[in-house]
Amino acid sequence: MPPYLLGLRLSGRKVLVVGGGRVAQRRVPALLAAGAAVELVAPEVTPSLEDLIDARGGDGAGRIVWHRRPYRDGDCAGAWLVQALTDDAKVNAAVAAEAERARVWCVRADDAESSAAWTPASGQVGDTTVGVLAGGDPRHAAGVRDAIVDGLRDATLEARHHRRKPVGVALVGGGPGDPGLITVRGRQLLAQADVVVTDRLAPRELLDELPADTEVIDAAKIPYGRTVTQERINDYLVEHARQGRFVVRLKGGDPFVFGRGFEEVLHCARHGIPVTVVPGITSAVAVPSAAGIPVTHRGVTQEFHVVSAHVAPDDPASTVDWSALGRATGTLVLLMAVERMTLIAETLIRYGRSSGTPVAVIQEGTLPGQKALTATLGTVAGEMAAAGIRPPAIVVVGDVVNVAREIDMIRTDMGRDP
């Protein structure tokens, strides 16, 4: 007979887990995430379980209590669900028998045919839980589960129409450019949008995957070119949300790292529009990483500074303490610096940075057109001009640039004949 699938709401309810091995290591975190009051019976547990016990010890929902001993008859008393997960078939059979007498559902990990209940291969995507049973074949069940979860995450499975449609505005960080680097949550909300307000640094390839009835508003701000004012963007968000449409504001990088995201949150809040914030991978760290440059490295630097250089160092509107950055020894990550690199380099050298400090410039990081050059603080402006570097580009100043060179040298050496 086919099994009857059911979603158990375990918050605050006792779940008995007998066994502390690898199967329990997989099952217990999911039970805790469901809010179960887990009682674990086992003489020994894996290191991961022990760490979980130390972190979540105590009674109550979402807690775990370890009885450091073998199973005893009577342990099932008061349990709503029992998991027999030892590597001893006799112990598992005894646990299952007690649960059967108490009319409590019991899962046996070692014998599916003798198990009163089966645990499905499950996955979570937002507020959707997927559970798959495949006639006792766990590998097949996991494969089907993975296919469904992947489809929900990347929106290849249609998931827009449901009873609890998102409302208001979602401020979504799209990451550094590569469409594969947007967060799972960001992609889910994008697939459900009625309106998408996007900028030029967002992963625009994702827009081609939207349903035909999704309205896309281009809010690009092109340097020294056509631009949509921030005030107009704010108005777009409120206007469409007030019409009952779910609006996704898709931005490049992370909305709160030089993205003016909080200005948009404040504007929506002042007009009573609910906002969901989905952080993105900031280009300040991701782009150097894509070029093989760590912004910190043990033994090289313990700090890094991220600077918006859209205002020149000598401009009265600049709030950057360039003298402190010149004296510092940590990594500098400069955004929006291409047009002002000559003055920036001169300023850093004047305040103490050596003209020989390594510098890397990465243009269109994480995208197919990514290119990088390395120079020194004294030569970088000229080399950028000669190479035709244009925005968007990230400038990295500091000794971490030499770490990337070291990796390149190792790779070169590995390719040589001995």
C-alpha cells in the first residue's frame, strides 16, 4: 500500500531519537528546526551532535536533551514521534515495538519494510517544503527532491500564483554581476514580481527569464549620461505597491553597500509600504575574489577598507579620511574610482603609502568580459588609461595583490617540465 504523506507540526512536542551516529546527525537538525523538543538516547554521539547539544542544551521547543546511556524500555513515553537510528537491529526493533504498543509513529532507519513511518527526502524553498518518497529507494527520492527544489529556486518551475502572494516592495541585492551569484531568496522573489525596477549593474540576464506580464522599469544611472533620479525611483516603488502590485527593486551588489538602499527603505516606510530586504553579495569583496585576490590574508593584513570614490579626495563633499588611509597598512578596495585614480594615487602617496604598493584593477568582475591589470600605486593611473579601463571596475590597493601573483607563479611552475 502507498504511504500517506503528512506534514507534522512538532513545535514543543517531544521527539525521541535513539542513536547518536551519522543518521541521527542528519535527522536531529531538521527536527530542531521544526521546533521539536528532542530527547536523544545514546551512549556516544558524533562530534557534530555533541556540538549541537552544547549549543542548544535545555528543555523546550527546538531544544535537545542527551541521555548518555543505552535505550531503555519506557523511553518512548510522552513522545509524539520516535526515530530508531542505531546500528543495532535488535535495539531498533525493541524501540519500534515499544512505539507500536504506545501507538506512536516510529521511523526505523535500518529496515524500511518494518518501519511504521518513512522519512521523505525533503527540501525547503522559502515557505515551501518538498517531501518525496520513492518506494523505499532513498537515492531516487533525493534525486527527485533535488530536481524540484532546484526548479523552485531558479524559478524554472512556475511558482508565482499562490494564496499568499508577497506584498509591498522587496529590495534585492543582485550580486556582483554574474546572474548565478544572486541569492536563492532574491531569485525566488524576482520570479514572483509584478514589477521589477532595475539598475544597470543588476544581473540583467535574469530579466529574460521573467514571465511576459512582468513589467520591467529601467532605472539606470549611467555615469556622465542619461540617468533616472533617486526621487523618481522612490516614486516608482510606492506608486506600484499602492496599486497592490508586488515590486522587486533589483540592484547590483548589496543594496546597503553604496547602493542607496536604505534611502528607498525609508521612503517606503514613510508611505506605509512594507519592505523585504534581501542582502546581496557585495562586489567590494566578490570581484577581487573572482580575480584571485583575497581582501585579507593571514600574515599579510588583518583589515580592509571599502571606499566610495565617487567624490574626489580634494572635494569639500568628501567624507573619506584619506590621510588615515594613507597611513594605514590594510587593504583598500576602491569603488567608482576609475575617473579619479590619478588624484587618488597621488593623495595616498602624499599621506604615506609607498608608490611601489601593489595595485590591481578588475573591470566587469564575474562577467564574461572580466579583465584585470596589476600595477603599482605610482603607475596605476597611466596603465589604466593605456588599457582603456572603464567603469564598472574595482581597484584593490595593498600587499594582498601579491598573493594573487604568487598563485599565478605556482600555476606556471606546475605547468613546466621538471
